[in-house]
Amino acid sequence: MRKFIFSLTILIAPNLSFAGVFEFGLSGSYRQSTVDEYNRYDVKEIGASLSYYFWAQSAIELSYTARLTVKTVGQLSSHTEEQIEETFYGADFILSLADPRAAIRPYLKVGGVYIHKKDFYQTLGSDGSVSVANYVPFNDGWAPSAGAGIKIGLTETMSLKLGAETWSMTLANGQKQSDYAGRVGLSWLF
């Protein structure tokens, strides 16, 4: 029994040295696609996360992301403008696949995301008059999420964070919607 306890202590002790560490992350993105004045697509996104490492390679991460999408489709005589505001609140378990001090640290994450979405569109005539304005209903709620990524150490406490995530949920009309997101950001340990 003593050998077992000694062996367990030798295995656990190095992992506990990184426990109790926090990691703060920031990310942002902007995308614009333009065909002409009446056919364009703009997306702005900003996010932040806070992770607590309770074990050397295991953490709980809370995240917040806000996204604004503006789409314009049509022609001079009539075009539709759509504005979508989305807010994501996430909670994930993070499993790092490398030592916390390694220069390159791949990771996996699994958890859930609460999604709040507002979708408004209007059809405009060539004189700027609104012929149709509508709010599209959306079921706010929790959705399962999963992802993977890699952290590349830039300094002892700062890393470049690259990742991808996916989640899916049922829309107000009963259809399933699957989303995928790629993320790039910076993170700091403290």
C-alpha cells in the first residue's frame, strides 16, 4: 500500500504545480465580402474567455462572444438588408494534450453554449422607402459544443491561440442548425 501511495504522489505532484492558474483570452475578427453596393456581407466578432486550471492539463473555461452580421442582397430597384446580433455564453471543460510549459500545446474542449440571437430584416426600394420589415423568431437556449485547437507559446505567460468549435441547436421553425467557428486570439496566464 505504501508503494502505491508513493507512486501516486510521484505521478500527481508535478501536475499539481500548474493547478490554480488562470488564463485570460481575447479574440476578434472582421470579415467583409462585397460584390457591389447592394450585395455585401459584413461580420464583426469579439470574444473573451477565462479559464481556471484545476489540474495541470485540465481547466474549466467560461467564454463570451458577441457577433454582428449585416447582409445586403438585391439591386438598385429593391434590396434587402438583414442585421443579425448574436451573443454566446460558453462553459467548457478543456483538456490540454501537452505539458503546460510546452511551446506547442494542442487541446480539446467539450461543453455547452447559451445562444441569444436577434434577426431583423427590411426590404428597401430605390428611394429608401421600407416595403417590408420583419423580425425573425429564434429559440434562445443551450446547445452542446465541442472543439479543438492549439496554443503556441510566444512568451512564458502569453500564447497565440488557434481553434475551431462546433455546436448545433433547433431553430424556432423546428429545423436543426449546425454552426462552425474558427478562432484566433491571444491568451495570458496569471
